[in-house]
Amino acid sequence: MSVKAFICGCAGPRLSDDEKAFVAGEQPFGLILFQRNCREPSELRDLTAAFRDAVGRADAPVLIDQEGGRVQRLKPPHWPSYVAAEIIGRADAVDPEAGTRLAWLHGRLMAADLLELGIDVDCAPTLDVMVAGMTKAIGDRSFGGDPQCVTRLGRALANGLLDGGVLPVIKHLPGHGRATTDSHLDLPVVEADLDTLAASDFVPFAALADLPGAMTAHIVYTAIDPERPATLSPTVIRDIIRGRIGFEGLLFSDDVSMSALSGDYGHRTRAIHDAGCDLVLHCNGRTEEMRAVADAAPELSGFSGERAARFLQERREPEPFERERAREEYCARLADLTGATVS
């Protein structure tokens, strides 16, 4: 059975019989998890295994947004906490070498948490460059306002994930830092000119364009396409993401259920694929929405299929790693450089 070009969520900590039948029949490329799915470790391991059993593909990816700070689906007491990216940026401002090491540790430790649960893709790091007035939906998820700093710390965190056997997905292309409204609730419009965007917002994404996965932004950039958000814009995807930025990996949409997008789910799905995204991401686990996405999603084939195959081939065997010692170093560096503590 052919794999379809979408990723779905599920409603709770276990797959229901209906959900098992849905994923077996519709064959989504992967599954994305949220806090509602993550109650305790053994249950979560069972969930990821049940998804792969249902689709009949042992290599089917399981994704999560595990950034640290506010965006952390795995939380204490079952899992350790991590700081937001902005705190790593603050550490970097004190000591760049230590900050880079801290970013790598952040990624490597999270990878260890994820991989033992059967999760092999992390939608991180966030490479959005912080700009005054940016929406709180990004806020401290950004490493900071210096594109070169964001680039270096983003690379280190991504390398930590890769070294731990987890694939990173950089976000949100071509840059969410200038948006002043939350795309979960409304459609942001960025009016910066192209030279400004290229000199700042695009920089980290261009530098990390060799990474295997990336996620689009539901934002209108008036200097590029004044009519459509990046996720739905062939101009943004062809000329900027694939062209000027040079990203050639697997391109995920941001969540298709966000209020920045309009129209029914079939329309949204078709428009996303027509624009050039490889995969539509549907996150909330609502069955009727998932069915509409699945009905409209094409077979994962052609260039998108080739990119998906290369994406999966980027997974590595984890390198040797002394986890307890690394966690001690992570906590000590945080405390020394920023005064921050984590549980």
C-alpha cells in the first residue's frame, strides 16, 4: 500500500481501534505526538510501537515538538525539564564556547529521552531570529536577535539530536521572528523588504539548509507573495525556501489546523501540496479532520518521495554517551552562566 503525504496525530495516550484502522488504511508518513499523548514512559513506548505495527512500517517516523521551555511535550516527573532557547542564547552571550556546548548537550540529552520511547524526529531547533515586537508564540523559543548566534546554536542543537539518533526539523521557514500575531489564532503579515529578510531572517536557515527536515511558517511576506502565506505560496517555496535559502530536504507544513489558514481541510491540504510542501502536518487528533486531510493527500512519490527516503536515511546509530554525567554538566553550565535551574 502506498504511503500518503501527510502526518497525523492521535487523540490520547493509546491508539483506539478506529485510529488503528485509519492509519492502517490511509498510511500516513508518520505520527506526531503532543502532551495529551505523553502520560508515562511505558504507555508512550506502547503507543509508538502500536502506530508502527498498524501501518506495517518499522521505519515510520514518530515526531514530537520537544524544544525546552514552554514547548516541551515530555515533562517531569517522568522526564527531565529543559530551558527555553533564549536562555541558551543568554549563556552564549556570556561565553560563546560554553553556549555552543550547552546547545549540543541540550539536543543530545533530549535525543536520549526521545529515542528510548520510539520517537525519532524532533521538530527543533527553532531558527527564528528575534525581532522587537515578535509574537509571544515564538518569544523565548528563539535563541536571540543575532542571526550568526542563532545559526551557531541551532547547528549545535541539531548536531546533538543527530548524534543521538533523532532527526531535527528546523522551523519556521523562511522566518517567524517578525510576526507580531500568533498564527495559531490569526494570519500574520510581515511587511519587511526582501533585503532586510535576506540579511537577517533567512541567514540561519540558509546556513543550516543541509539538514534533513524543515517546517514552513503560516505567514504572509508581502515582499515575496502578498496574497498567500508561505505554506500555501509556490513563490515562497520555489524562489525563497528552495531557491535563495537552498533547502533541498523534506519540507513539512506547519499544522494545517491552525487558524492562520482558511477553507476546509481538503482545500487546505491540496493547496499546501500544490504550493510545493512535501508533507501536510495535522496535529489535533480529530478524526473527521484527519479523514479530510487523508482524502486530499496525494501519494508520497516523485521528488517528495525521494526527499522522504533521504530524510529517513539520515537517521544514525547513537554515538556513545554518558547520560548522567552530561546532565550534570548541562545543569552546572546553566547555573554558572545564567543562574537558571532545571528539574
